Amino acid sequence: MQRPKLLIIGSLCLIFIIAGIVLLDLAGTFSFSDLPFVLVFSVFFVFMLIQSGKSKVSIVISLYFLITMGLSYIQTGTSVITERLGEWFYLFFLVGILEYLKEAWSIHDSQKQDKRTDWNSYYMKRIENNRNISVHTQLDLHARWYSNWLAYIQKHIDIYNKSLHIFEIGSGMGGVLTQMSARGIAITGSDISKKAIEAYLEKHPRTPYIFYDLENKQTFKMRYDRILAFEVLEHVHTPSLAIRTIKKLLKKGGYFVGTTPYPYDHNRNMPTHIHVHEPEYWKKEFLAQGFETVETYPMSLPPYLWRIHPKFNIVLPWYIPFWGWISTTLIIARV
């Protein structure tokens, strides 16, 4: 987690802890036995606020229950706290359902063909925005991001077999390359950004990592057992062309393994996203371009936790509509 975010979260926790102690003291009910409750409640509440993200309704609900639970604790101690927490979670659940229905109702296939992304500038800004963290540390964090991500995918399709020849499209900061290379797997990375390639090769000079533009229909004599492309398809301007090119790079019986965001509003509205569709769209598109079988699986990852430790990078097998969560579709297609 970046230092400024840690400072903000830590400051919020401290503010709530101090406010809780002051309120209890003013009410004449404070004792040191209350400290664990104040500490846990403050941290928990800040976490829930973070999860609320941009949802004003969720934030209002959180503030309402913060005040009412605090007053209840002052008046009656812990006797009604459990009941109030139950009401809080119940309302959060209802808000989540309403937001999900709102998203589902407004889902449409976005075709933002006017978007053009300079990926060299994109990665330069990404590195510059994290200038308080070294580039090497950013590469390590990117690798951490994909730890449990790849383990989840391995449950559906074998990508760890050392006999496989794998080509990754859109390697970016090289998170997948680092994870796979550490396992001794023969993988070649590629990206449209020369800046991203240079940054990665500076730390990992022996890893095969080449410039490659999927939309230029470039192919090789080499055919691969697996083509990986995580969070790539949403950036291409012509999905059918990209999928045909991917098919040409695969051996007979080979698999495309990739992910692409589920079409919630916050995924569709990202400036670099051109095609963000429902799973059924991608199934039809891959079958139309000559793939024999196509399977899709939902994936969601909570925000922030992966920065603390790789084991906290939990992958949940369903879509979660809340802002801040990564909700994406895993696509496995066989030639």
C-alpha cells in the first residue's frame, strides 16, 4: 500500500479512536476496559468506509450507525451493540443489492472507439505517480498482485506445467512473468509499451520480453500451448481481429487464458477501456472466430489487502459490484 494511503487510513483510525475516548469521557462512562472496543470499532468502521468507496448511501448509513452505536454504548454499554451491528450489516446488504440491480439494469456493451491510449505515457505516469516507491518495488508489488490470481486460474486450466510453451500478451509491469519464471516455466512476455518493457528488463534482463502489438496482426512461426492475456481485451479496438490473431498463435488444442472486466459502470467508465462486455458476448466472439470451446468464470478481488501480504490476495468466485473491488471474467478458450 502506498505511504500516503496508509497515512490517511491511519489518521482516520486515530481520529475515531480519540473521538470515541472523548465522547465516553464526556459521558462519564470511560474506563480503560473500553479501549479494546474503541480500537476495534474504529478500525472496523474505517475499513467499512473504504469499502463504501464512492457510494454516498453507504457512507451515510455508516455515519448514522457510528453515531447511534456510540450513543447506545454510552447509555447501555455493550448490550445493544450486537443488535446495532446486525442492523448495519443488513442495510449494507440491501444497499449492495440495490447497487447491483442498478448496475445490471444499466449494463450495455460499450464501444468507445474514439479512445486512443499512448501506453508509453501511461506507464511513465504510473511510475511517476508512485515515485516515492522505487520501480523495482513497483515490479515486486505487481508480481504480488498476481500470486493468488494465477493459483485460482490453475484450478480451471493447467498453466504451471513446465512442458508448456506460453506467450503472454500485455505483460505490463511483468507480474505474471515474474511469477511464472520463478516456477521455471517457459514463458515469453510482450507488451505494446516499450517503457514497461525497459522497466522490467532492467531488473530481469534474462526474461524473454518483446514488443508486440496484438492489433497489427503480427504472428510468429512459433505456436504456443497457452496464450495469456490478463485485462487486455477491453483495450483493443477490434476484438474480432485480436481474437483471430490469438488463434493463429496457438497450437491445435492450445488454450487462450485471459481476463477482462465485468461491465459494471466503474469498469466501463475507465478512460483506457474500449470494449467492456458481459461474458456471453465474449463466448460468442471466440466461437465466431473459430475456437472450439469457451468457458467463462467470475472472479473478484478485494482492494488493498494484496499489498499487505500475498496470502490476503483472495479470489472470490463471483462478481461483486462495489467500487474498489476488482470484478473480472476469466475466459478459457480452446482451439
